[in-house]
Amino acid sequence: MLANGVSLKEIQAWLGHSHYSTTANIYVHLEYSSKLSSAQVMSDTLQITNMQKAPESPLQETQELVHC
């Protein structure tokens, strides 16, 4: 139902759960495509971070700032 656009709150009502967390914790599972999508976002984020090279030493960073 969730994959087809039904909100979790509506699913809770259909299943008769008194607590939203019951529905979320027990019945909602990520689809494989959702896992791939979120993994790609994490990968893209980590690649951006890895591409930004940190200075080798604090002294080098200070020297670069002074020359700017």
C-alpha cells in the first residue's frame, strides 16, 4: 500500500493499529528499489566528501590562508 501512495497513517487505520509506531515498526519494509536509491544518495554524498582533500598539516592550511 505504501509503495502505491497510501500514507502510513491510512495504512494504520486499515490495519486497526492503535499506535502509528506499530504499523511503522512491523509492517513497513523498504522495497529493494528504495534501498538502491538511498544507497546511491549516500554514495554520492560520500564521494563529494572524499573529493575534498584535507590539508596535510594545520601549518599548510595557515600558509594557504595567508597567501590568499
